[in-house]
Amino acid sequence: MEQGRQTTHPLRATIGAVLLLAAWQGAASAQVAASGLHGRIWGGAVGRYVLTDNEAFASPGFGTVSLQVAGSAPGFGADAELRMNRWIGLDGAIGYSSLKVQFTTTAAAGTVDTDHVTVVPLLLSLNLHLVHADAVDIWVGPQIGYVIYPHDLSFASSAGTFSYTPKNVFSAKGFVVGSDIRLSKSVALNLGFRWQNADGDSGGHLTIDPTFVTIGLATHF
């Protein structure tokens, strides 16, 4: 009996050491998988979710003019995230959409014309990964952006042709919420919500605040 106890203790110690080593290797592998570069492509709906609504404004020859984004539109984009560790990542994104804008003027009562404003946001966010399990990864983060409006808008009315030039803008107020749902070892289903406080001009004549609600695919390198 005494001899049996002496052989059992080393066996238990060996098994315990093997289990601890396996757990350490698993944690190290998960850490390596979480870090590195993650790429995503996505598409979905883009609309405006504004903090303040448009303000009508006076324009010589057109009386009081109103411009407003009408409805939502398709949009798409891509992002790349550098994961420093399981908790934190630095993400750069680019998007594209073309939103319908309605024009009205008191100089031509009843006239409603439309054009499209092209929106190209360049976004940078600091992602905090609140959930980072193998099956699902969920993050939120503050976001800054430089939003490009590359084209002028033109509207026809009986009072003449009204032209509007949106201004590219830097915005420090925005956020992102996202999730990667694992489909295979290197591919995941991506869900995203990105919002940026960015209007067509500083006077609030065309409030946009582009909001991307998207679905896509993600991978890591």
C-alpha cells in the first residue's frame, strides 16, 4: 500500500503539468490568432442620423431654399484592423454611397427637384473588443473621420438652376459597433454600424451624418 501511494503522486503531478502546459499553449495560440491584421469587406444601407435637422437658408434669386437627404441608399466599403492584442485594435476604413437630396425653393412654389450627393468617408477608430471568444468577437469604439464630397449638386426650377457645393469635412465625433461571427478557421461573418457627424457645410444647410449599417466578410492574415 505504501509503495502504491509513492507511485501515484508522481503520476498525478505529471498529468497536472501536462494539463497546465496544454492550457498555456491554448491561451498563447488564441493570443496569436487575435493579434495581427484583420481585413473586412462589407455592404448594406446608408442613411442619415442627424443630431440637428437641416436649416432653410436664403439664397439670392431663389428666396428661401431647403436641401434635405431623402431616404437611404446602398453603400459599401472595406476596413483593415491592426489588433495589438485580444482587447484593442486600430481600424482604418473607407466607404462609399450616393444619397438622394431634395431641393425646394420659395421662388418656385411646388417645385421639388433631386440630385445625389456622393459620400466617401475615411474613418479611423480605436476598437475595444468586449467579447473575444473563438466563435464571436464584438467591439465598440470612438471614431474620427474625414468625409469627402467629390461632386457638386445641381437643381432645376422655374427660378433657374441652383448649384450647391458641399465641403469636405474632418469630424472628431463618431463611433463604430461591430461583430465578427466565425464561419471557418480564417473567415467570419461581419456585422457593422458606423456613424460619423459630418455635414455638407458648416452652416447646416445640408445635414448628412452618414450612417452605415452593413454585413460582410472578414478574414485575418
